[in-house]
Amino acid sequence: MQRRRGKQHQERPKSRRIAPRGHWLLWLGAILVVTFVVYLPSLDNGFLNWDDNQYVTENPAMAQPGLHDLLTVPLGGNYHPLTMLSLALNYRLSGLDPASYHWLNLLLHLANTALVFLFVRKLSGDRFWTTVVTSVFFGIHPTHVESVAWISERKDVLYAFFYLIALIVYLRYLDTRRSPWLILTLLAFVLSLASKPAAVVLPLTLLAIDYFRRRPWSASVVLEKTPFFAISIAAGILTLHTQRLAGATAAAQLFSPFKKVLFASYATAMYVVKLFVPVHLSAIYPHPPTSLKTLAPKFYVALAAVAILLPTVVYLCRRVRVVLFGLAFFFINIFLVLQLFTIGGSVMADRYTYLPYIGLFFALAWWLDEPPGSTAARLPVKPLMAGVLLLLFPFSLVQTWRRCDVWQNTETFWNDTIQKYPGQIVDAYNNRGYYYHSVNRVNEALADYDLALALNSKVPRTWMNKGLVLAELGRRDSALICFNRALELEPNRTDALNNRGGIRLQKGDLAGAADDFSRAIEIKADFYSPYVNRAIAYFAMGEYEKSIADRRRAIELRPNNSTNYRDVGAIAEALLRLNRPREAVAEYDKAIQGAPPGDGSLGGYYLNRSRAWWALRDRTKAISDAEEAQRLGATVDPAYLRGLGRAGEHP
């Protein structure tokens, strides 16, 4: 019993003055109101064509009645079923209206801000300014806009939600030493991992908390962390596997180990700089071209700065526990994305600071609760920190409000990225071109694709996108050149095969078109479009049985597709060509039933069903359908009508 009391009364950081409960709630409410107001512009934002299409707008799993694919299939090299489940919830509630997605992102961010408040208050021992300052800057710092205003970063705000709950519950466990609290910590950890694999570092964060709480190192400390590390290792292996399958780790081989160290040093330095001076923010901070043997001077300057400051940092860490804890929290939660092991699309990213900055702000704000001259060297740390943070506060409010507008839509987003790094980011021009094409600004789309190809002519997606615009403009030969070039660079690219097949089909090369569609299907058996297109080619070649089989397969792939009646109508026409009128009538019945009122194909369906009835010698139904076809605007050959009017005759 005595021993248990000893554990309960470990040394903890204590505040010199504990504010009343109502005072804490008032400040928390004020922080949440300020955070909500500064993020109001994000609620009017839409979807982007940067990952939002992959996660939501063009994700067929969203429209499926079940959740199997959402919960079991990795997306973009990541397995985060809880994130996908939350996006599916938005889809069920509002379809493709982006408002509900942005609302949920913001609500999660507000919840996270409240959780940071509770976590820091408990960890610091009710230190007032440490709690308020850390949580308010978590709420309003401009680098966090990317995590909140970007729908695809639902994974950031969701994993942080469970991560912070795990930290708070763990502190409760340290105070009570009751195993249910540790089990709840483990459960929150699993939920955080299910939201984003970045949560694998949580066991290390728990050890950092043990250190800050001055918890004695013992076998029990290691033993209680064993399940956490086991789950972390398993999740890490799964993540590496899914990223390898998606090709997300291939870029890591393009740079030497020394260049990766330069990237990590530069990112570390810039994360610290942007903590205090959050300017020139961008969605992408591009890597230098792989062809460069020597990098820009800024990378070497960053490495030198880190090396020069390292002894001072080590000295402070050895003498001041809060400095070591704050830096440990920061590096533990950002280490995996410092480009040392894998290379992402950017040398750094604003979203990577979402949780790590808590450690830095905690260490900075700590001094605001210290008496003046409390450092060993009697340095004016408190007024210095107060001055810096007071300047940063209004600047962050303005920057965050403005930054939300950058994420308003695809055009504003890519315009900002290109403005920050003109002539450097292929994806920026390619994706803006894709947006221009989607809104029928084809000349601007072609200009952007040409700029992207001038930067890097070996990106197959850019060639394919340019080919689509040229095909739409009727420039088939030029489009064919683009699709051929895309396939030279990536022979198994199924969408390029399908598009090249479409051009060949238009040019009358039926066999070549069918070959392209067949190759696409061979590579990706569940690719819907090549089945429909090959069915058209087969029909034109007189291969009606094959055409019917492809149409049926297309319907199987998308059983809830609202345009399936067109495939059914095509099946009926092929059956009619095969002189199987009774089967054709059954299919035309389905096509007519499925077609929406006013659809232009309805007249043709009635006319062809009339021909099927006439082949079955049912003159009454043949006449009725022919008259209905005329009423719907279909062109009916007068000779056919006269033939129907001759009693007892049959074609």
C-alpha cells in the first residue's frame, strides 16, 4: 500500500497559481471561438483535384451500398479505414456537396484544440499560460490550414483526435496506475492508427511523457509499453507493404543518402523558421531535379545551421527538462517524414507540423509561467518569449484566414502553388490543366500541359491528359501521338490504352482499337470503360456475341449505374442483328423501363422493338411501338410504316 502511494506522488510540474475552473472554461471557450472564426472561410471551399478526387469525388467505393472496399482496400499507398469510413459518412449525408466535409474537418480541429488544452493543462500541472498559449497556437497557426481546409487531410485531424485522447488517458493512468486507463490508451492508439499510420510513433511519445513526469525507469515501464510497440511494428510493416505496392517508395532510390540528410536538415530548419515566421507557405515544396549533382546553397546552409546550433541545443536539453521534452515531442512526431527513409512529393509539408508543433509551443510557452530571471544565466527569457508570441498571434490570425482562401477551389489552389514556385512543379501545371479542361477552358489546359511537358517530358499522365484535350478538339492524329508517347513511357497504363483505343475506333481501325481495349482489360479486369468501348468495336466488326458479352460484363461491374439502360439497349440491338427477336424484345423492355423520361434514345428503342415485334409477326405491337417512336421524335422510314399497314404481309 505504501509503495502504491509512492507511485501516485511522483514529482510533477506544479503551477504557482491554479485558476478557478470557470476561469479555465472561459479561456477554452475563447480559444475555440477564435479558432472557429479564423477558419470560417474554409467552410465555403470546394473539392480539389489533388487527392480529393481519389478519396471522394472519383472514388467508386463511395457510391457502393456496402463498406467492404472502403474498410479493406488501401488508397494512395495508405491503409486508413477509419478515415475512409468518416468520408463515407459525409457522402451518405450530403453526396458531393463539400460543405459537410469541411464542417466535419473543422469540428474535428476544434475538438483537437480542446484536447490540446486539456492535455497541456494536465501535463504541465495547471500552468496557465503554458496551456493557453500552446492550445491557441495549435488552433490558429497558419501551417495547420492544410490539415483542416483540405478534405483529403481528414486523416490528419482524425488521427490527431484519437492520438490526443490516448495521451490524456495515459496521463490519467500515470496518476492512478489503474490498468483500465492503460487499456483505453491502447484502444485510442489503435483508432489513431486506423485513421493514419503516422500514429505508429505514439509509444515513443508515451516514453517522452514518462521522462517529463520524472517517472523512474523500470521493467514495468517497458512491459506496459510492449503491446504498444508490437502494434506499432505491425502497423509499420503493413504501411511499408501498401506503400511499396503503390510505388510510393520508389522515389527514395533517386537520391543519395547524403542528399537525404540535406533534405532532412533543410526541412528541420524550415519547420522551426515557419513556426515563428509562417510566410511563403505552399502545398508543395518541390525537391530539386534528380539530375542535379549539386543542390542549391540553401540545403547546405541548413545543414551547417543545424550542425552549429546542435551543441547549444544539447546543452539546453541537458540542463532544462522542458526543452528536451518539447524537442523530443517534436522530433518523435515528425521524424518519419523528414525524407530520410522515404521521399514524398515534397521536401517538406505544412500538414506534417499538425501534432509536432505542440512540443515546440509547449517548450516556448513554459517560460511565460516562470518568474523573471529564473534561468541560470538570468537571461530575460520570459519577456523575450512573450514579445515573440504576442507578435505571432495577430500575424497568425491574418495568415490563417488568408490561407483558407487559397484552398477555396482547384484553380486558386494551383495558382498559389505556381506563384510560389513558378516553373518548378510539374504536378501543379498538370493538375491545373486538368481543371481547365473540366471547365472547358481547353486552350488554357493545353498551355499548362505544354508547360508541364517542358519541365519534364517523361510524365505519362501529362501526355495522356494533353491527348484527351486534343481528341476533344477533333485533332485525332495529334491525340494519337500523345497517347502513343504515354504508352512508350508506361506500357501498362490502362487509361492510355483505353484512350488510344478510342482514337483508333474513331479512325476506323477496329482491330487495333479492340486490341488496345483487350490489353487494358487484361491488365485491369475490373476497368469498366474498355468493356463498353470494345463492345462498340465488336459490334462494328459484326462480332455480336462478343459485343453482348462485353456489355453484360460492364453492367456487372457497375450494377447501380444510372446509364446501364444504354448497355441493355445495345445488347438488344445486337440480339436483333443475330435474328433473336424474342430475346431482343425482353432487353428492349428493360432499356425502355430504365431510360429516364425525355431521353433521346427512347424513340430508337421503341422503333427497334417494333422491328422485333414485326419479326415475331405481332403486327399490332409493331405498329404501336412504331407510332410511339414517331411521337418521341424518332425518324421512321415511311416505307416501313406502309409495310406495317398491309394486313397479312410480313417482311
